[in-house]
Amino acid sequence: KAGVTQTPRYLIKTRGQQVTLSCSPISGHRSVSWYQQTPGQGLQFLFEYFSETQRNKGNFPGRFSGRQFSNSRSEMNVSTLELGDSALYLCASSAGTSGREDTQYFGPGTRLTVL
Amino acid sequence: DQQVKQNSPSLSVQEGRISILNCDYTNSMFDYFLWYKKYPAEGPTFLISISSIKDKNEDGRFTVFLNKSAKHLSLHIVPSQPGDSAVYFCAASWSNDMRFGAGTRLTVKP
């Protein structure tokens, strides 16, 4: 089974720009979650999509948004980029049917640098 | 606010010895805990979990201990192997909320 893939792997943007990151889950998985990882902060939950609907949301500003398509692929968008948005963005897929006891499988992440 | 803390950013142990990674949490509502391992340039991979109804869960060389009264979680790796060198994240959840610690970098020396 192919793992979770994320594109692009690296991205450099400037302040004020917007960015879209993509995540393709494991085949058959219907849940995709997004996380931001910054040094010293660990992973912070952004949001989870299940069957094209946002099921859970973390405590991030509205500049961070996402969506999920009918094939379960998900995109995350960040508008009006700030320097503090520089981070590794990870997505994780799971079957989505057993709640928090579903095993999450993470992609390799997209390293976003905002200059 | 950091509800899950891993106070040791790094840990170094000798191959064959025990590695003990620690994690503290502040929210008494957390009732499900997980450990993930992360290698460079890869996403975290799930290692082991424990529900709050247990105080210990074992899986091969990995054992997770939960002390609810102290709000403390630990991961024991016995014996440690060089391939265990990675960053370890603990996570705690309740309802639909999951929080991660900042990670501890484990180095196992041959």
C-alpha cells in the first residue's frame, strides 16, 4: 500500500503571499488531519477532514483553511503568510471510523519557509 | 498553552541499555495517550498507545507507563538499539482534542 504523500516537499514564499499544500492519503482512508510543527512547539493540530467535511478544528486563525475532495485528497491553504508560519506541515490519514483510536499515518511533510 | 510537555529535548543512551522518555500533561481530561517516533525527512510513525484505564502497555521492546495521579507518561525502550535514534513525540487526547509534546531526540550510541 502506498503511504501518505505530500506535495510539494519544500516551499519558499514571501510575507503576504498565499500557499496551497496538498496531501494524498492512503488508499481507502477517509480522514485527513493537518498539523503544524515548529521547533519547541511540537505538533499542533490544524483541522481534520472526513468525507469532504471538516470534522474537527484546532485553534488557528482563519487564514488557515482546508478542503477535502471526493477522492479523499486534501489541500491546505494559508493566506496572507506571516514569518511565523514557517514550519513543517504534516498531514496524517486514517480510516476515520474508530475515533481517536484510529492509527494515524503521517506523510513526510511540506517544509514552508516564509521570507 | 502547552498542555503536554516533554521537558528533556534530548537523551543519549548506550546500545543495549534502557531508554526512558518522559512526558507530563496538565489536563486531567486526557484519557488516551500515544507515542510517535520521527526520523529526519519522514513523518511521525505511531509506536504505542495507552488508555487511561490501564497503567501499562507493552509491545515488544516498547512499554508505556501511565501515572494518572502524577499526570505523567513514560516510554521505556529495552534494549535500546542504534536504529531507535529518532525524535519521540508523546500525545494526549480526550474527545476530539489531541495535543502533542515538543519531542525528545533520542540518540543510541553503539
